[in-house]
Amino acid sequence: MAVAFVSLAGFAAVLAELTLTPSPASAGIAGSNLRVGHSLRQYAEDYTFLSACKQIGGNLLMGAPFGVILPLLMPPRYRMVRVVLLTAVVMTLVELAQGAMIQGRAFDIDDVILNTSGALIGYLLLGRRLSRRFHMLARDGEKT
């Protein structure tokens, strides 16, 4: 359990560094997006294929650790729903902080959706199995 907490704290530090540092070069072009899919269309229309993949993939990868680490800290009941909801709340707060306080950053609803989708993918690919094994070993350790 301690490893999961340390991992979550480490991930939180990396997340803060990636999302809450100013980007002065983007100050004039960063704008908030409250329309679902708007940024995704912009990536498809205005970005090169590689740049669009980096933008979308980066947002998916940013949410994936939530899907792997959080299940280790949660009881089994409704674990997937809890991971998705908690990720959505945390990433919404991060985006709000970006838009309100960080120079060159802006709130983007598509980022929240992609981050949350990344957490779901991380949960389905690794977090579910890892947490089952982890909690099974923890139960077996309590019995002995």
C-alpha cells in the first residue's frame, strides 16, 4: 500500500510539473475551450499527423497512471467508476487552475476527456489485473 501512495505522490509531482508550469511562449495563442471535440477537430485540421498524435497521445498517457495506481488504493466495489470519476474531477481542477492562474495555459474540456479516457484505458489494460492481484495478496497476508 505504501508503494501505491508513493507512486501516486510521485505522479502528482510530475503532473503538476507538466501542467502547472507557465508557458509564456503560448500566452498570446492559448484560449479556453468549452466545446467538446473542438480541440480534436483543430488537431485534425491544423496540425501535422505526428503533432496531432503527440497531442492526443500525451493527454491519454497523462491520465493512464490514474487508472493503474488508484485501483490499488480503492476497495473493489465500483472501482472502475471511482477511477473514472476521480480522474475527471482531478483533471477538471487541473484544467481550471491552468485557465485561471497559469500564464500561457488555458482550460480545455477535450483535455479532461482525453485524460479521463487515458485513465480508463490504463485501468482496463493494467490497473484491473494489478489491483486484483494486489488486493488478493493483501487478503492472504492478513489471514496468515
